[in-house]
Amino acid sequence: FKFTERFSQLKPDDFVRLIAEKISPSTVVIGENFHFGKDRKGSAKLLLQLAIDNFSVHILPRVKEEGTISSTRIRELLLLGHIKAANKLLGREYTITGRVIKGKGKGRKLGFPTININVQKEKLIPLDGVYKVKVLIRNKEFLGAMFCQHNLLEVHLLNFSGHLYKKEVAIKLFKRIRNIERFPTNETLGAAIARDIEVVRGINYA
């Protein structure tokens, strides 16, 4: 079922009842700081009480990595451009999915064609900058340099040729390379992009 405004207003007991009726889980696994229901009034302890006749509850202790791991901390790292640190806490690469849309074609004029990505507004976009990424296209991954500025995403793909307009792609972020800069001429901009691509080729994923 979908997360709707009505669903977000459910009291803890109604929330548990709905979960039991719609999903019929045998076990629910949560963290010890888990909260649910309207205004986060439901706690792990309350879930144990409410679920006693419907399903078992397994509570996991907090995992720490130089501090407590939380979604808030991961968001902060992404907004600061600390991709490797965020990925370490996530246990995977932070991934942005979106549909390819038409751009202005500036990259192509410079000799570095890009795909422009339309991302849903609620998706967290990291700090502006140039990033090393891998893009999943038709079950195959391609290296790329992603340019992120004001929530606009463009990716130059390495070793790829073809048309992706209106196609859905997934972008895995690995590392932030540099800040977005202003360049006096197209020649200096093109030279900077060429350097970015060389950096992308050379950075170790480890």
C-alpha cells in the first residue's frame, strides 16, 4: 500500500492493525529507536505490546560507525558532498534514479555529450559539484562524470553510444571530484571536463 496523508495520520494501534491486515507478517524487524504512528508516538516497546497476537517483533541494537548511524547523519554527509562516508554508512552506493530529458546540448558542442536527468523533487541531491559515478543502463554499468548544480544533473558517459531520451537510468555515486567552477571560455571549460574524465578513469572504487 502507498504512504498517503491518511496513512501518516494513523494512531499507533491503527497502524499495527493495518499492517497485520494488509501484509500479515510473521516477523517484523526494527531498530531500538524505531517510532511509528502519528507524531511518532509509537515506540519499539509499544509495538511489542500491540503485535503480541499478530506477529513477532525482533529489535536490533543500534549500529555505530564513528557515532550512531542514522538517516539524518547520512543525509548530512550527502549534502556536504562526503559520498564515500555516506556510502560506508549505507552499506552500498547512494543511487539516484531518473528519466533522461532533453538538455541544451552545451556539452555536445564542447565534445562531451551528456544526458540530462529529471529527478523527483523529494529525492535528496548531494552538494553541487562534479562526481564520479556509474550509470546503470539496460542492466549494464557505464562509468561517468556527473555534473550537479542547483539540483540539475548531467552525466557524461564513458564508452557509451546510443540514444537514452525518455529512458530510466540509475546513477551510483562514488566520489566527489571538485566544486562547480566558472570558466572564462569554452576552451578552458572543455579542458576542465577532460581532466574530470581522466580523474574518473583513475579513481579506485575501493
